[in-house]
Amino acid sequence: MSRVYNFSAGPAMLPVDVLKEAADEMLDYRGCGMSVMEMSHRSAVYGDIINEAEADLRKLMNIPDNYKVLFMQGGASTQFAMVPMNFMKNKKAGYIITGQWAKKAYAEAKIYGEAVELASSADKTFSYIPDCSDLPVTDDMDYVYICENNTIYGTKFKELPDTKGKDLIADVSSCFLSEPVDVSKYAMLYAGAQKNVGPAGVVIAIIREDLITDDVLAGTPTMLKYKTHADNGSMYNTPPAYAIYICGKVFKWLLKTGGLEKRKEINEYKAKILYDYLDQSQLFKGTVEKESRSLMNVPFVTGDKDLDALFVKEAKAAGFENLKGHRTVGGMRASIYNAMPVEGVQALVDFMKKFEEVHHV
Ligand SMILES: *Cc1c(COP(=O)(O)O)cnc(C)c1O
């Protein structure tokens, strides 16, 4: 068996310990004689799996009691519609546009009401996080929406926007569990699991309880009401049972390896290895303003498309997979989520140095 260093933005690397444990339990989950994939989600055994996953996540993130944890399907993209359907009571909300995912959420919200662009970094191809200290938030807005870590452009909010008292809703898909967060500062945060947590197919939402009501936009389907999922312990219908099981293992792995404080330390250390090299390289350049740099997604370019393509090709041959930048931006992107070991980032930088020696004239 040989494993590559996989820099994919998602689905992405998972901790080897988690994969091994899942492999051990594949044919016979703890004496049940069946895989978790084959199990009724209404069984007591599965009940323990999902309850433990929630309890571990609550411990890991210190989630206050007045917040619900929901495991749902449809990916982060379904949340782009569920958020306005459930929360746009005045049919007006503010959106901060920091990249593709924020733009998509904004476009979706416009289907249901008035979505107002509060700030944007489109003027410089989303290479920074705009100043959000004095946004034109109005009293009639139901919420303020952000994409906290911009997977494609490699930027991250280092400070949450001043929402002027309005509820903050955040898509944290690509920074979920990468560092501690104060959940109480959000009305809702949500993440598609396949970036930093687990397999595709499950999205995890953490929502302040008082927001979960039957008072949703007319015509909202049952499955798209948060209340449906909250009232049924994420089991109104068959949940993405196996994906939740793997997420649960990742939560345990994070708890066992020092929790989110420790994780932040490791993630900062890893990102610094790459950014420090980019800052002094004569060939490679980071594309993001320093103050806005993501710890998770690191885009960079040589400035020459052909050389970028050659780098991606040679890197792949050397065991560094999925370094090609998003199709909309080109260049390269290294996604260095929780499960990417320090050695993976160090090995990538060593490889980049050698490439630079040959190709920088
Ligand atoms: C990947 C991603 C999405 C879309 O996730 P899907 O699960 O594919 O719908 C949304 N937001 C962010 C920040 C992402 O990184």
C-alpha cells in the first residue's frame, strides 16, 4: 500500500487512523455481524453512533446548550437555499461577497427575497477579505451571511464582520474544526463534511434554537425546514448514516490529538512552512493578500500557464496529487486540511524548491 499526499480541496484527505479503524470495522461492526453501511438507522447500535458523534462534536467545539446540531444531506449547496427559506422572514438579508461560494449563496437568496451585497472583494479577484467594520446593514435585514473561508481563492475572515446586531450565518465548509470558534457569535454555521471532516454526503449545521421554527417561507418543502430535522434528531428520513459514522471517528481523532487549540497550532505551523517559502521564492507567488490568508487553502502561481501545468504534472508524478487550481482561477492550490501531515507540506515545499532551481532563470 502506498498513500500519496493529496492536496485536494474536497473530497480531501482523512486521517489514516480513522480509515484503518473503519476498515477494521467494515465487515463486522463491533460484533454486530454487519457493516455500519448495512445497518438500520433506527437500531440501538446506530443510535449510539449518531448520539456519540453529536456529543463529541459538542465537546470539541464547546457548543452551547441552546444550539442544535443537525446532520443533513444535499451538501453545502442546499444550504444556500435553506438559509433564506427558513430565515428570510422580512425577505431581506445582507451578503458579503468574497468568492464563488458566497456568490452562489447570494444568487440563491435572490430567488426568495432581497439579497443585498454589503461588501465585496470582486474588484481584485477575491484576493482579500473586505473591511467589514461598518457595513450598510439595515434594520429590516433578517441576517448577515458570510463564507468564512474561501476554498477557491484561499482567503479567510480573521475577524467576524460587525453585523450591527443582526444574526450572523456562516458557511464554514472549508475551515470547520480547523481552529476553535466561539459558536455563540453565530446564529448558524454549517459545513459540508467533505472538506475538513469526513466523506461527502453529510452537511453539519449548528443553529441557535430560537431560530428553528415553523415560520418559514410559504412553499418550503418539509425536507428543507430545519425544524423537521431538529424535531427528529436528524432522523426524519434515512440520514447519510455511514458518512456520519466516519465524521464521528474524526471528532474522536481530534479530541484524542489535543482538540481544536492544538489543531490550530499545527495548522498555523503547516501553513507557515508553505507561505514562508512562497514569500521568498523567485518563481512561485501566493495570490492572496497576507492579512487574509487561509490556513487551509493556499493558491499560488508561477505567472506562466505552461510552467504551472508542468509543475502540476511533475508534482503528480512525484506523489503530490490534486495541486491544480480551481478551474475558474487556474494556477495551483494546495489544500492542507487537518489530515494533511506536516511532513506532506514540508515534502511539497522541498519539491517546489527543486522545481524552482531548474526552472527559475
Ligand atoms: C465545497 C464548498 C461548497 C459546496 O459544497 P457541496 O457540498 O459540494 O455543495 C460550499 N461552500 C464552500 C465554502 C465550499 O468549500
